[in-house]
Amino acid sequence: MKQKKGFVLREVCGEKVIVAEGIETIDFGKLISLNDTAAWIWEKASELGDFTAEQLAEAICSDYDVEADRALSDVKKLLSEWQHSGLLE
């Protein structure tokens, strides 16, 4: 999977949010607020281009003190929310 073109992470009033940029996203009229970990996952996914939940969970485990099963479960939940919001392809 990969991030849909036109969505970027920005800091707005001290909050990290995903916003739509460009003509492809003209019908997307909302901001998606992220906590620090979710923003880190968005940035890591952006670096990878095409990614899997497993790759992101591995990356989290290498940077944070979290169990692999918990990381994978949390990443899958987050990716499902992003998919539902139209942020992923």
C-alpha cells in the first residue's frame, strides 16, 4: 500500500495534521490530527513509498520499546483508519 498523492503532514498551531494539497484532493475538506507516534508512522510510510503494516511495525520496534505484536496490531488499526479516510491506496 502507499499514501495517496496530495496528502502531506503539516504542523498547524502546534498540532500535527494531514492536509490535502493539489487538485486531486479538492473534495477532501478536513484535517486529520495525529499524535506524535502516528505522525512518525506517516513520515516512515512516506519514506518507504510502498509499505506494509509489517514493515512499519518493524520500524516502530527498532525505534521504540514496544512488543512486536502490539506494534503490528496498532499499525494495522491506524492504517485501517487512514484507508477509511481515503488517505491510502
